[in-house]
Amino acid sequence: MNMSLGLMLQFSIILPLLAVIGIVLTAHKPNLRESVSIGSSILLFFLVINLYIGFQQGATISVHWWELIPGLPISFSVEPLGMLFALIASFLWVITTVYAIGYMRAHHEQNQTRFYACFAIAISSVMGITFADNLFTLFIFYEVLTLSTYPLVTHSGTEEAKKGGRIYLGILISTSVVFLLLAIISTWFVAGTLDFKPGGIFSPDVNKTVAGTLLVLFVFGIGKAAIMPFHRWLPAAMVAPTPVSALLHAVAVVKAGVFSILKICVYIFGIDLLAVLPSTQFLLYLAGASILLASLVAMRQDNLKARLAYSTVSQLGYITMGALLATSSGVIGSSMHIATHAFGKITLFFCAGAILVAAHKSKISEMRGLGQQMPITMAAFFIASLSIIGVPPAGGTWSKWFLLMGTIEAEQMILMSVLAISSLLNIAYLLPIPFHAFFSGDKVTTPGSGIKEAPLPSLIALCLTTIGCVILFIFPQPLYELSQAIVESAGFTHGK
């Protein structure tokens, strides 16, 4: 493809929107409609790979669209953190689309055209967030992501889905308007710019109380990061079809939230300033509380998707904590956890959907002995669980290692204990599921006998993400190098 890198950057944001047109025009031809969705997702990943190659070769890639008022442009650029997130999101869009085709057809879901169209808009907004060059651009695409995923949450149209959608929209819109918008406007007045810059944008003599207050507003305002007490939207959104849950938890919404927090910590505040703000310690302990409390709630859930949802709340706390530790290892651990958790959690949700489609079960208590019927799915569930727990041979091992190193660098022994305890809790609420599926001795209660896995596209998708969990353990170097580049681009001195 003979295309400049700047054009590729723009096309990576516009391409999913063009796919929406194709999806709508082919609404009455499902095979063609889904070919458009698959084809555009593959093309997007190809574009991002080319951006990555150019970035690795040292190219400066930036695009300026237009300036609404002086100093508030809509512009995009490629930096290491955005590149890492773009690679994950674009690759997992391909896999999730493959999975969705098998799931949506087997489950005879209604309004599939609307599903694929909103899915594409969501990915376009994720790409906008990923490459945003300033807070103003990020905020616009952040809101588009909220609005485009609302129809996905309420997809089934039931009263339960509508209620879940109201909670979802209510919390995400209110936090962004009340806290995030206020933080952005205040930052504009205090710093005089909203551009993301290595080392941050605040002057060295900035009032620490003011900057600390802004940090609290940003963390609470980015509701998609699901920090307690603004986490209820995430379990409420579990009324959505499983491919949507996968999109919410691994590809788009929650990752856009923690990505935004990490980017603001590194490129708005700067790690050196972050380390001395009075509110940082409070927010660190709040993240630690989210990690433990959400894990404890997860243990009490019998519905599999609900258990995985609270697990996600807990895991997002890891990423927020790593950013706020204000150390090089903390930033590396946070960055790597965005990727390792994405692969682990999307696999777990894929497995949950496969179990629902093939065995019509959603409660954990009904899954004893299910390994006889669905050995591939339950084996994938086991490997993905190891990644979430953070033990070999799964990629989550490395991100948790660096997060633990970050707590030691920052001399936060309480938070180091939080990470250790939460890993034990992860074992307690995840591993019994595959263990009882294979070794309980119970017979499968589903009618029929023999192996009955999910439809082939869904099975292929969950196998690919499971392999991804293992590959991230065996070959973590590219992920580590991007994460290390984030630290180097930030140019900070604290915690080295």
C-alpha cells in the first residue's frame, strides 16, 4: 500500500466509519455484511501495523484536522502508549468480529446490522482516543465511544437491558461532564495548553494543591476506568450479548478508560510531579481498595459474566495503581497490563459466550462436569485464568511482575501486599471453574452426549486469544520495548 504515514493515521480513524456505510448498505445480505465487517477490521490492523513499523523506524507521525478556536485543535499523533493500545484494539477487533459472527448467528440475535454498525463506530472512536494529540480531541472521542456503545448494551431490548443501559449511560455521562470536563477546562486555565507533552504541561512552580485536585477530578471523571465508587455501570452492562461484553472489557471501553488515565498521568502531569502531589497517595489507596473489594464481590457471584465483570473492575485498579505509583516499573507494568489483561479477559468472555451458546448455561454452579462436553473451551478458560492471576505460562506474569517492582520502587509495601492478596483472590474465584468442569466427576446435564463446542468461528476466536496469552509470556519483548519507550518518552527522573 503506497500511502503516507499521515494518511494512514487518518484512515485508521475514518476506515471503521466507512465500514458502517458498507454494513448498512448490505443489511439484507448477512454474508456480505459480515464480510465488510471482517474485511475492514483486517485492513485497520494492516494500517496500524504499518504505522508501528514507521514509528519503530523513527518517523514522526502527526495530523492536524482543524482548530475550533485558537489553541483547541482536533489533532492526532503517534507516541508509544497510543501505538501499544492501537495494536491491541485493532487486532482484537478482527478476533471479536470473527467470534461475533458465530455467536450472533447461533444465538439468533435480532438487529445484527445495528450491532455491527455500532461496533464499527466504537472502534473508530477508540482509534481517535488512541492517537489523540491533546485532551480536547480525547474528550470528543471519549464521549462518542460512550454514545456508540449504548445501543450495544441495550441490544436485546428487554426491560433488564434498558435498565442496564440507563445505569451505563448515566454514570459515564455524568462523571465525564461533572468531573472530566471540569478538569479539562481547569487544566486549560492553569497550564495554558491541553497538548500531551513528554514530562507534562504544568510549570515546576504550579500549586500542588491545585494540581492534586485536578488529578482527583481526572481519575473520577474517567468513569470508564471503573474506579470505585464509579464502577456500577460495568456489571450493569453485562445484560449485553457476550461479543459486546468482550468489546467493553478488552477492546474498547474499559481499556480506553485506563489508557486515558495512564496517558494523562504521563503526558499531562508528568511522573515527577505526580510523585509529589498530595492526592496521589489517596488515589493509590483508592485503587488498592477497588482491587480487593471487587475481587471479594467477584467471589460471591454465581453468574459467570457478573463474576468476570467484577474481576475486570479489580484488574483495572492494577493499571490505575501502576500509573499513580510514579515509577518507571509502575508505568511499564501498567502499559503491559493493558495488553495482557485484554487477551486474558477477552478469552474468558469468549468462553462464557461459548458455554451459553453450546450448553445454555450462565451460572457457575451449573458448569460442573462441563469439561467433558466442552474440553477446548474449558482448557482455554484455564489458560486465560492463569494470565489474569499472573502466573506462567501466561502473559499476565510479566505485567504483574513490573507492577510489584513498581510498588517496591515507590516503597509502597501496603500496595505490594494488596497485589499479592488479590492474586490469591484471583485464584479463588477463577480456578475452581475449570477444575470442577474437568474433575468434579459430575455428569453433564445438557441433553445429548459427546463433545459439543461452540460454533467454529467462535471456537477459532477463543483459541487465537488463548494462544495470544501464551505468546505474550514467551515473547514479551515487543510489548516491553513499547512500554519502555513510554518511560523514555516521558523523560522523568523519579524512581529510576
